[in-house]
Amino acid sequence: MPEQIQRIKCGVIGAGWWATYAHIPALLTHPAAELVAIQKRDLGRARKVADDFGVPMACATVSELLAIEGLQAVVVSSSPNLHFDHARAALNLGKHVLVEKPMTMTAAEATQLVHLAQERDVQFLISCPWHYTSHAAEARRLVRDGHLGKMRMISVLMTNPISHLLRGMSNEVTHGTPYMQPMTGTYSDPRIAGGGQIYAQVCHVAAYLAFLTGARPSEVFARFHKDGEVVDIYDVINLEMSDSSLVSIASTGATSLNRRDYEIRLYGTDGMLFLDLWGGHMEFVPMSGEPTRYADLPTAEIYPERAPAWNLIDSILDPTRNVAPATLGQIAMEVIEGACQSAKTGKNISIPCEVCETV
């Protein structure tokens, strides 16, 4: 008889829009995962989610979920203002953790969580679906193996039609068919969301840059336009990285429902790399020689939203398979916090050199 797989008992904290769309279905379909419980503050709604998805237990509190006997891993998918407390509680108990983006509200909180995970010797991941495509793996290899030479300049345009969420006008999502909509204020109330576009979307960009290059921000200069709202709607950010490369980021949620842009252009001393993440296109152009145009990604691979929860389980079984360690979320928080300080003060913000090592 074939050997029976020892399944990993896991739970989901914050069974809201994204958890029910991505994380819960992912854990239910992973052959080595056993989703035993979900948590939602309203017990009645928690029980409905559990019943609808076939999850054995519904909890109203995080402490109740974390006390489940044999629980090994959790996905923290609560609102951003709760990420730190929920991830810290799980890590303190030695649980493996996948935390949604933005990782925390401050860089100091993110750093504290990373150190705690290291002390407890557990897997700690940030939820970044963009990192799991075949283009992402190949782009990282090209950059890290030196095919572009020394990195000198990177430009990023990142848009996604979530302006109505940032403005608090509507909770209708524009990605997939949701089981439920986000709660009011999740994106528009800075006490819950931290900020607007900078917290909701630039966190993706900052983590992806570190994923590709291994560099961290050393200086940040930013300007935000709130367009009459409480949170930022349009963001322009300039970075100097620890490898001395220069980065420009332009990002907004104020775009047509039919138009998404995520274009990354990397310029090195020996070559250039062009990525269109929403389109699934990639091309490498060496300074000398013929360009390489990679096959376009199939639609299902462009934004693999279930991959982070799958990777949580895979990383527990084999730590070398961790594609998106939480240090990438920590770096994103350094960019976010530095950009917010720069936009507020009008000054260039330096990131302390002790955290500017290569990742």
C-alpha cells in the first residue's frame, strides 16, 4: 500500500473577501493540507463560511483558533491593522505563517515579526502571487545570474482599477467572482488600511523588486496626490537601492475597469529585461546579440492567487521551496514607510544602512 501523507493542520484568520476567494480554496485543494478551522469575528458569519466551504470548525476569536490541538500553520488574512497582532500571536506559538499584504502598518512591526519567525525557526511568508509565475522565476534567474550585468535603472508602472475601494465609494471588487465583498473601510480608512495606493498596491511592486534583484531600498523620495480623498490615490516614488541602482515607480488605482498596467523595465550594463505582468509578456534584450521573447503566459498563470497558500504548505515540507519569504514584505514596508515620510515632509528619506543588506 502507498505511504499515507501526513497532512498539515492549518487555519485561516480573517475569513473575508480574499481568504474566501484565494486562500481557503487553495488549502482545501492542497493534498498535504488539512484546513481545520477558519476565524471571523462574527461567529454566525464564521459558521456560514465554514459550512459553505466544508471546514470543520468556525471560531470567533484568534486565540480560540490558535489553541486548536495540533494546529501547525495559519494564514493571516485579516485587515492590515490586525496583521501584526495576529501574526505575532501565531509565531509566538511556533506556527508557520503566511501573512497577507501589506505585511504590517510599520517597518518596525515587520522587522519584529521577521526576527520572531527566525527565533521560532518557522516558515514565514508574505502573500505575493506575482512571484509564482514561470516568467518571475526566469526573470529572477536572469538578474541574479548576471545576464543583465550590473543593475543601473528600473522603471515601474503599476495600475489596477481599485479607485472606488480607496475612495470608499463602493466595495465591489474587480478581480474574479467573489464569495463576499471586502468590509467597508478596508481600503479607504487609514486606521484600517494604513494608507491608500501605497499600502494596497505599491507593496506588490516593492516586494517584487526585492524578489528580482536581491537589493533593498537605501533612499526614498515620494510624492502623493490624494485627489480630494483621505488616502493617496496617485503615487510617484523614486528609490536608490543598496546595489546603487535607481528605481522609479508610478502607481494609481484610478484607471479604467478595462485597463490594468504592470510594466517593469530593468536596465543593466549588459542587457535589458521587459516585463508586462498583467499581459503575461517578457523579453530579454542583451546589449549585443539577439533578443529572447518568451512565450506568453497562459491566462490562468498571470496572477496565480492560490499559489501563496500552496507555497506555505510546500515550504513547511521543504523550506528551500519558500518563494516569498516575509523579508520581502519587510522590504516593502521599508519602501512604504519611507515614501509616506517623504511625501509628508518633502524630504529624501534614508533607510538605516544596517537593514540595507542584499536579500
